[in-house]
Amino acid sequence: MAQISLSRRLRRTPFSDGVEAAGVKGFTVYNRMLLPTVFESAEADYRHLKSHVQVWDVSCERQVELRGPDAARLMQMLTPRDLRRMLPGQCFYVPIVDETGGMLNDPVAVKLSEDRWWISIADSDLLLWVKGIANGYRLDVLVDEPDVSPLAIQGPKADDLLARVFGDRVRDIRFFKFDKFEFEGRELAIARSGYSKQGGFEIYVEGSDIGMPLWNALFAAGEDLHVRAGCPNLIERIEGGLLSYGNDMTDDNTPHECGLGKFCNTHTAIGCIGRDALLRVAKEGPVQQIRPIAIDGDAVPPCDRPWPVVAAGKRIGQITSAAWSPDFDTNVSIGMVKLSHWEPGTRIEIETPDGMRGATVRDKFWI
């Protein structure tokens, strides 16, 4: 099997030593960093995530920091979500679009103060886009990538594990809000968020030097909770409808096509660079949209390229993520489907690598 050749261009993380000691079996490359993809197996990791608690190295969710008097103005220029009522201590899921309304990223914006923000990005060169906007508009703001590496704690026992390390106050953090907690003399932002539907937190580890001390402290505190290293799980994220930028959507898609229209306050998000284009899209409506799709038959193979969605011999969309779900006893998938065939209950066909499969458009994701 071909291997990825490591170099300085492919960056390790503050937690790589711990990940390797935990027996990681696979990586992908994400924002030029190593992101674990499997430890025991996709299904075994899935079952453990739903039952216990996992520690995920998601350092690849790099931060784009905006700091200065024009930080809030720049942040609003990037997204059609109205941020005027966002307060320090809050996290917002924000579609980021270009001048055509195309999706450039779907990060979480973290408001540290009125003049300091972090954008916790998916896999893309968003830093360069933001720097270009800041310089082109001559804004009084510094745009940079800080030494911040997120560590996710996910699973039904996440509250218990973090309370042992940071105290019971961590239980009071509300969804998509954060608070500051001390670890070894360092103040860390901890948010109730994460890339799973099992509940948990993301710790924004500021300073690579405390990465492994924190990792070790979490594992020492959680032995009886069956804590183990984990990673975003393909099966669970599809069940929950968690989209993957670069897989399920690209800059060819608008937020409305991605089912993210509820995060677009296009009429009031004054200053957003893609506002005019999105106003037209909102008026006309999308002609295709992401849908959950159940695929018939035995487990499908890995979806490493889009699979055509067909009806009456014509292509009407594509499947972008798919996996067998042990809990729902079906193949779960995410697909982009044309308006004519996106109604729940519609029967379609999927051209998979091992042949044509029948499938059904669903009204909602599984969890």
C-alpha cells in the first residue's frame, strides 16, 4: 500500500506523541496537519464513542485570529450570518462565502472580546483569503495563525472527565458557549461543542508546550471512565448530518444548497462580501440541496469520490459521504440532489463502485 511521505510541510501536532502511543492506524491530511482517522476500526471506534468518552487530536482545526479595532467589521465581511448580537464568550457556526456566494469554509467563530476573534476553520486556505480582504480594504486588524491547537473531548462521559481535571464549573458551560479554565498556570478556553452528536467539549490549547501534559492528565483522570484516544467518526457524523467541507460541499455550493440557510441573515448582515449574490439566491431558491439518503443493500465500499445519483436514466445529483450504520442497519449517506427529486420518500438510484443501488431520500438525518 502506498504511504504518505512525511516532511516539514506536513506538520505534527502537540498531541502526536500521544496519538501514536495510543495505536492510531490511519491518518488523513487536513490543513497540512495529521488528523487521525481510525484507531481500532471504524465500527469499534463508533461504538466506544457512543458509550464512553474519547480524546480527539483536532489540532488541524487551525485558528485564524483577528485582532484589532476592525476585527468585528472584518468578521462580518466574511459571513452572511448577522454577528451584531454575538457576545464575548459565544461561539457561532458561520458559513463563510466569497463574492459569488460560494462556500469557502464552514468554521466556528469564537468571540474572545470585541477586538479579538478566532475562526476555527475546516480544511482550506482561509487564512490567505482573510489576509487578502484585510489588506485590500486597509482594515486596522492583524490576521494571523496563533499557536492554538484544539483538543476535543467527546462522548456521553465527557462532562465527568473534564470535571475531574478542571472542576465541576465546567458542567455549567452551555452549548456553543465557552469559559476560561486554568491548567498548569495557563488559561484555556473550553467550549461546549465538537464534531459529533454525542456531546462534549473542545479545549483551545494555547501553547504547544502544554499539549502532552494535558493529554496525559485527561487519560490519568479517566481510566475508570474507559477513556481512549479517538477521532471524528465517519459513521456517526453521517448519522448526525455533520457536513464535511471539501467532501459534501465546496466553493461551487451556496449555503442554501448546503442546508445552511438558517445561518444566513442576508438582509441584515450588512457588509458581507457575498451579500448581493446571496440575496439573489434567497429570492430564487436553490435548485439542488443536501439531503440524507438511505442506500439499499449490504455495506457500501468507501466513498472516495462522488457517486452519481440517477433517476429515469438521468443524473440528478451525487453522493459525497456514505457508510454502513450498525445502529440503524442501513447505509447512511449525504448527497446533493436536484429539486425535482429531493422530497422525502423519493426513490432514486446510486451508481456505487460495486454496481447500482436503490435508495430513498429521507426527511431528516438519523440522529
